[in-house]
Amino acid sequence: MSGGFENFGVRSDLADDMLLECGICWTRYDPAEGDGVAQIPPGTPFAALPDDWHCPNCDAPKAKFMVVEP
């Protein structure tokens, strides 16, 4: 039986300007602002963040972030 969680994780088809929000502490990642804590420059889309990037507030992994609907 195939399956498991190997296909779960961060979507790579997100628009470059998409806002995402941590599902644990509700901290938002805005690509226009980047992440000063992790020295991510403004203009960096969520999909381009390093694999080991995490929420600057609660340390949650990228997979815990959800798209913020407009």
C-alpha cells in the first residue's frame, strides 16, 4: 500500500506575493517584508524560503503556514 506523508508539505505553486500565516501563533509571512529575524530580504516569496526556515515567533516549520485568503 502506498501513501504516507511524503507528499505533504509546502506547496510550490503559490503566487509570489501570497501572504501566509502560521497555524500555531498566527504570525504572518509577507513576501514584501521578508523576515528580518532570519535575514530573509524583502521580495522573497514563501516558496523560495530555505527548507529549514521556521516561524520567527514560535519556531513552527514552513508546513504549518496557511494561505491568507484575500
